[in-house]
Amino acid sequence: MSGSNDNFFRRGSRRGGWDTSSTTDTTRGGGGGGDEVTSRNYGSVSSYNTRGLCGYGDSSVTSYNTQGHGGYRSSAVVERIPRGLTTLTEDDWKSVRPSLTDDMARKLSLSPSSLKKPLQPPARPGFGKLGLRCLVKANHFLVQLTAHGNLYRYTVSTEPDAPKKLNKDIMVALVNTYKNSDLGNLTPVYDGRKILLTAKELPFIVKDFTVKLDEQGGTSARELEYKVTIKWASTIECRHLTQLLAVRQVETQHEMIHLLDAVLKSAEILKNYTPVARSLFSPSMGRGPLSHGLEFWKGFYQSLRPTQMGLSLNIAACARVFYQPVTVIEFVSKNLWAGLPHDNKALTERDHLTAEKVLKGVTVVVSHREDRRRYKVLGLSTKPCNQLVFSSSNAGERPIPLYFYEKYNITLQYPTLPCLEVSNGKHLINLPMEVCNIVEGQRYSNKLNEAQVKALLKATAVRPYEKANQLKKMVEQINYDHDHLVKEFGLQVNNNFTLVEARVLPPPKLLYNGTEPEAVIDPSMGHWKMSNQRLHEPMSVRFWACVNFSPNIREASAQVFCDKLLDECNRKGMLERVLHDIHTESGQQLQLLIIILPHSAAYYGSKIKQICETELGIVSQCCTSEKVLRPGAAYLEHVALKINVKVGGRNVVLLDAANRQIPLVTDDPTIIFGADVTHPQLGEAFSPSIAAVVASMDWPYFAKYNGLVSAQPPRQEIILDLSKIVRKLLLAFKHNNGLLPHRIIFYRDGVSEDEFSTVLLREMCAIREVLYFLPKNLNAYFQGTVVDSKICHPSQFDFYLCSHAGIKGTSRPAHYHVLYDENDFTPDLLQLFTNSLCYTFARCTRSVSIVPPAYYAHLAAFRARTYIEEEIGKTGSSTGRAGNTLMAEVRPLPDIKENIKNVMFYC
């Protein structure tokens, strides 16, 4: 599943007129700083970028990945919605029901030998037909191969092995040094790994080069020397290149597309852009200030992909957060609550910790030397600058302020501040803050606060037509066709958007508590109002307490808030009695703890979640003091929805699921899984990756999901404990439903396309082994929209689905890619069911941008990370004094209490 970067401009069919909407998906936020922002709200959920096994973002049955897995961005720009669309009917479901053939029945059995068979993504079974047809413009730009000669492929190796982050720096240095001599005046294109591509033959078969480079990729007094070997590997005839790209050998196809994509990224105009994963950023495209010494740069995402039309260049506007290139003194002052202390006082212990936290890992450049040497900050000295000495063999030991005055004629203005601890490659040295500046172009990868998120969204969320004009101007400005290198490789890029046929799927009917038609709601434009509806399964909360940690909230204000929240929960059918005296009930088991936090006190909320869920076994609901003082009706409803599912209730279900009218999935017991892996922030070598898997427990409603989490080595995308987790969830399903499921639908988020084969090999086999050793045979299905033509994969089963109605800016569709299917789902059934599930997200009365199981897994993974945040903070990051040390052992996460595991505590 993947959050795509495709923008769609929809033209309605002749069957109806238009309704215009300007949209931003605020149902799934990021919160993580450093994530690219196109139009998605990053306010409530930590950033990510989404990728996949069958999913969205880059999910497979897979937007935000977030985060660097290589999936592409199909940002959907929904401009016009045709009128006349009605909700789903029973006849709609009947029309998409597949027929069970003898061949399919044979496929539904598992044997030991079947576990060893290699797995391949299924071919596209056809195209969807259901829905109101319309035309959309997608931000895909056709690419043609016009060269008639040959391309030459070479392998690259370095000795000693260089860190991956230095590969491109080494190759840039090599080309700059040897282009006009040994390279025959040719500019090779490098994939950043092991392959070079040239448009003409290099004047050698194999050759060794010597490259000198410092550890940070620039030039300095301390250089590292690498031996680089370039060796001819193959010659590719351009007339055969199109056929080569069409073959089903995934590795070959990915490598060639990756190299041709590198050619387009090597255009002359882009050389001064800052690359981040598959995106490029530059202040020339737009920049703006954020608080705390940060700023955002605008840029664009670029990915070359095979489609049904041929090669297509997917380009999407985005933004990324960077450190402002200011003095370290100014940066620290902006990050301390009261600024720098006056009268040259030393930092308090709290300010010292804050300053060290925000500076650790940041690259600075010195201003007192001509060579402008760069250093990475490892930490802060425990003593102030005027209590530290500089040692040299010539001058002996001198106080640092005296040394700078005598050596550089600099009188330090802040001698009571600590020094930056950096390394010169041999030992630690101390640098006064005031002689250091923050280097421009450094990506900020930590979590943004609420004010920063709002400022970023305000600056980047634009209406669809405005975004389309931005993209058009961007492509014309880059002007690939007039770039010398791009022309040399015979590539031509069409500057026009691609016109694609799409379909608007009918929304599902939703069922609350009661009977038809009173309890049935028809969503409109992706959202609805509950009005006086009671939740489908409201839970009784008999024993609860409210704890106030905010000094700004008086007891009377807290009581007013609790009374209003109690009234709202009663209206939803949840509470049986009001809390009169918590002390008289203290002997009873608390079901719920409501905590009032100071404004923006995220740390305290994380600590409370850890204690409640891993030590006490109590579900909790945190509220900020700002909301408590002014609790609007919408906010109270939102909190009530979250509380109900946390204590085991069910908010809303699909009417057709309740009536058992959805083919396959309500015919027989079916379980829906969602899985995701979240990774540590850059520079956190001691922080594990967190895998989370959720599974539905309430067939046929698909509204309650148990979740399990597991820690694994950093940056490990494959879920290592998947077989154990799946087995536990399948047995929990049996406990709740009395039998094991007959079908499995598995939405896997976070996997890029070049990882599909690995996921199939390892994760799918892990699931099949579990199914084989369970008492009953099961069927496994991995999903991968409602554009399923032209810009989709030329042969495999994938689709784009824009399932949400955004509030502001431009919405992005999710991209789903089917990796495995034993159930022979038709395109219509899969698309319709996935879209319908997006209306069942427990936390709001809106459809969401990605299928809820994957969303829940994302939430569970980020919740689990809060359990270890304090420990990670104490351990330090890889940029600390211990250096870049790999984690030798992954500590398990704290155990979640059994009663908490059985409810949706992560919501």
C-alpha cells in the first residue's frame, strides 16, 4: 500500500454535473518532523511516509513515507466530483461476486510442498467497472526512449568498503578528478550503489582509481583514501531496452529504471538541489521560517516508473523541514524557553539538557578558521567554556577564552556557556558555541510541535488547480529535453499531464445502534454527522478517574470538562452512572483514566501511556488543558469515540457487513490483518524498529482490532516475529468467534516495490507456515485502486484509491498493490471492499485515506515506541560520545497487560 504522489484533476462524466472540492486529508496526520509534506495533515500522527505489500503510501494490498522506502507519491488532486452518486446496494455487491471454480478450490489447500514454491505477484485479472466514470489528469509525464545506439553498464566497488552515505560523494569526487582524462570526457550516471551507466563506451574494460575524501564528504585537512574499481559489465542495445523494461524479471527491470531515473535526476539544473530519498529540495523553489531555528524548503518528488503506457515520470510538489543556517548561539536561544541566561550566567541543568538534545547530530562549520572546517556535534561539555583548557604540545594548557584571544584575536562573549563537543578524528575537542554556525541544507528529522505543523500546512496546502499549475511550471522550468546529459541518453519527457479514465465508487451505508432505517447513515462526500445516533456497541464505563497534571486548570474547570464529557458519552450510550466519589470506588478495578496535561506536554503523555498500558493495565485518554478549558461539541464527540473503542466497544459498522452481503468476506469467517514497521529517527543507532500487527476480532463487522507489537533491529523492514504474532492473533480470533477464519486479507504498509520479492519470500512464507500447522487450512491474500489503468503497473494487479474527502489543500490517493491472492478477488470487489473499510475508522466520522487495519498498525507501532522513548533518551544516539555503534542486542518491549491487548488501546 502506498501513499502516492499522483495528482488527479477530475472531469465529470456526462451523467451528471460537478461539485467542486478543495481537499486535504486531515484524517491521517504525521506529527513527525522531517517528513515530506504535500497536502497531508501532519498534526496528529507521527510522520511517516507509507509503503507496501498490499497497500497504500507504498503499501502492499499499499503514503507517507514517509519515509524513504522508495515508493512513489500519487498525490491525488480531486477537483471535481460528478453528481448523482448513490450509496452501495445489495445488487452492487452481487455484481462483483467472483465464481468459485474448481481451479480456485484446488488453490485453496496448503501442503508442505506448497510452502517451498516461489511466489510471484499475480497478474492483473482485469479492470474494474463499477462506479461513475470520469476523466482525471494525473501528474505522470510520459518518457520516451529515442536513442538508437548502445548504453554501457559498469560495476563499481570501493576498497575499503565506504559507508553508504558516502557512495555518491566518492563518485562525484572521482568524476571531478578524472572526467577529462581517464573517463574520456564522459559523465557517467551512478545509481548510488554498485552500478554506473554511460551513453558511450569508457576507454577501458576495468580500471582502478584513487579518490581522497574526508568523512563528511568534503575536502579538509583530514582525508580518507579509497580505491575505486570500475569494470565493464554489459552493453545494452537501446532498441532492446523497451523490451527489457517490459520483462517480468523484477530485478533487471528495477535496476534499469533506477538508472534511467538517476539520469533524469542528474540534469544540470538539479545539481544544486539537496536530495532527500527520492525528492529534491532547494530554497530557490520557496522557503519559509518555522519556530525553534527551523525552516521549510519546497521541492519535488520524482520517480520513473513502468506503466501501461510505457515509462512515466511521476512528479509531485512537496516540502521538507531543514535547520536554519544561523549561528549556534541564535539556534540555542530559540530552543530555550527563556532564551539564553542574562549577565553571563551558566545554563541551568534543564537548559543544558535541552541544548544538548537539539544540537546533538547537527553539523556545524567554524567561523574562526580560513579552512571553514565542518564538525558533527557529539554533545555539550559538562563545564562552561571558561573552565575548560586547550592543550597543545607547544603552548601547554591554556583556558579556552585566553587561547582564542591569543590565537585568533577573538574575545568570547559567552564564556559561561558550555562548548560543543566534536571530534577531529583522533580525540574529542571543545569548540565555543559562538564560533560555530549551523551548515545549510541539513534535514530535520525529529517530531514537529503543533505550532510548527500548522505553519507548515498553512504554507504548503494549496487548492488542486494551484497545485497543478505549480507542477506544470516546475516541469517546464527543469526542461529535461534541453539538458545535455538527458539528451545524450536518448530520453524525452512530455511536459503535459496524463489524461486517465477513473471511476467514483459508491460510498457504503453505515449502521449505528438500532434497526434500519433509523440507525442507518448515508455518507456524503466522505463524511457524515452522527446526530443523535448511539454507537453500534456502546460500552459501560463504571469505574474511571480524572487526573489533572496542568497547573492552569482549576478543579472547577476540570469538573466542568468531565461533566460535559460524561454527558456526551451518555448520549452515545456508553456510561451508566456518574462518578460521585472516586475514593469510595478505589477498591474497584479502574476501566479508564482521563488525564489533563499541560499544553503541548507530549513527553508526559508518552510516559503516562507506558505506565497505564504496561504496568497498571488501564486504558487512558489524555486531553490538553487548552481543550479542557474550551471543549467544543466536535472535540467531545471525538474523545467519546476514542474512549468507546479503548474500553472494548464498537462505534460503527458497514450495513452490508452486518447483513452479510459482502461476497467472500462475509460468506465465511474472515480475518483482516494490518501491519506496519516504524523506524528510528536518523542518528538513533540505539533505537529499534517497531513492528506492529493488528487483526480484526469481530467477524463479520471488522471494527475491533487487537494489536501486537515487537522490537527488532534498526531499519529492519521485514517483520521478524511475524509467524508468532500471526499465530497469536489467529487464536485470539478463534477465542472471540468460536472458530478459525477461512480467509485472510492482509494489508501490509511500509514496503517499497523493490522489497516486494523479499516480503513475499519471507513474510508470506512465515504466514503460510502458521496456517499449515494450525488445525484448519486457511487462505492467505495480500492486497495491493480507482484508477487501475494507464498509470498503473503494466501487468501486475494494482490500483489507486482516493477514499477520503480532505478538508484543505489537495488530497493524495493511496496506492494498493496485490502481492498474493488465493481467493481470486475481482478488481471491483477488492476496490469496493477496500473503499468501504475506509469508512469504518474508529476515531472520526469521516472516511480515511488508507485502509483502517494499516492505519491501526501504524498507530500501534508509534504507541509502542513511546514505551522506550525515555530509555532511548538516556542511552543517547549514535552521534553521542560512543560514536556510530550498531545495536548489538534488541531489547524486547515492555509487555502490554493482557486486558489492554484485547482492546484498541492505541486509538
